[in-house]
Amino acid sequence: MTGWLVYDDTKPKDAAKEVEAFEPFDDFGLVPYDKEGVLDRVDHSITLDMKMDNLNDGANYAFFNDITYVHPKVPTLYTVLSTGQNATNPMIYGSNTNSFILAANEVVEIVINNDDPGKHPFHLHGHAFQVVTRSDDDAGSYDANNVTNLPATPMRRDTVLVRPNGHAVLRFRADNAGVWLFHCHLEWHVASGLVATIIERPLDIQQQLSDKIPANHWKACEAGNVPTKGNAAGNTVDLFDLRGENKSPGTLPAGFTARGIVALVFSCLAAFLGCAVIAVYGLRPIKSKTG
């Protein structure tokens, strides 16, 4: 059924209409009004292999390149502003932030391989990217060797739907300094860790923002006991020491652990003993009841 998006309750509403089949418009062939040509010289390519899996706390998580996002103790923007020349090193932003550093005016390519039977709408802050490739369902991972023709004027979006077990290739120019998240637009997938951090031109960010953070931002961090200097772990002395950082739960073991083996042995022994007791009891002669 169709419905209404209401801005003014006083306006009349047309009757809802039935739609016999859901046939969404394929926007891949749209041409931008400014007819911007495809960015065909790639300076920086980022591949994000996406999957869903469990960790050893029993919960299900989402991953880019086997890393599930966990927010750092120090907000990434404040790490950028407080670490000087080291802000260009992705290591200081933490083990679970999927951080990528972009230089000024690079043509950046993001390759998303969706190793999941569900479709995911991926969103990039700070840019409208070109969608140069978007596969059908079950096309597998992107293989540049199999690409023949790219659209001359690809459509531009800030969100793209990547098909189940498919892929997409996005391109943009790094002309907007900032800390930009790239994430699935399903909020529970964000909460599950389906996030990457794009740190674009960190030294330019320092020049632009070092003395322009509003006082109430600092006060909000202070009220929430959120540190605002240092690396992802809040270390201001050794920026490459991430001890104490926020991290994800551990991975599931590849096989049985020692505790699992012990539990399995005792479970088997208990089962055999239980069967033996039942067998012995069942073989006992039945005594007749006399009155």
C-alpha cells in the first residue's frame, strides 16, 4: 500500500492506493545535471569486505575487513586535533575503528564487497560519490579485470544500496577536509559495528579547527568524562601505545578449547552411565505384586 508523508495535518490526503508489484526505479543510469565525467584516475583505493559473524560473547556483529567498529575513548576528531604530525598515521586511531587517511585532492575509490545474503545501504558523510559499478545479486566480489566499460557520467549519491552477495565501486575527490564515517544506513548494523572512518586531510583539519571548537563541545565531553586529547586510548605520551583502548570481544575459537573438551568428556561419561543405569534397571526381573 502507499501512504503519506505529512507536513501539514490540515491538508487533505488522497486515498491510499494499492500497488500490485514493487518495481523500484533503477537509478544507476541517471546522469547528473552538471554532467561530471567519471573520475578515471584513481590515486587511493580502499577495499571493504563486509560480513556478519559472531564473537565470543555470543552476539552477532558486522565487520569490514574482519574488524567490527568500536568507538574510541577519544573522539577521532579530537585525536586529529591533538596529535600534530602523527595525525597522518592511521595506527593512532585505534584497532577497531577501520581508519583510512586521505591526502588532499586524491581521487579515492571505495570497493565494497558484500559477503552477506542481505542488501545494505551504505552512506558516506561529507561527499557525494560517483557510483561507477553496482552489481546484481550474487555477483560475488569485485574483479577489476572483468570491468570493460564504466559510465561516462556516473550517477552521484551519498547512499548506495549494495546487493546481496554483490559489490559496488564508488569514487570521489578528497576535497573536503574532515572526519567522515562510512557506514550502513541500517542503524542496528551501525550498532553492530558496520562502520569505517575516513580521516581526510588531517593536517588541514588542524589548521581549520584548532581554535574553532565551541566551548560547549569541550564542556559536553567533560560532563561525560570523555577525554579530548591523545590517541584512541587517551594516551598523550606515546601515541602508538593503545593499551586500554576500547576493543571488541574476542573471536570464536577455531575448534574445541580445553574446557570444551573436558565438558564433552564428562557429558559423554554421564550419558553412558545414564544408559547403563537404564539398561540394568530394565533387565531386572519384574516382581509380581501379591495381595
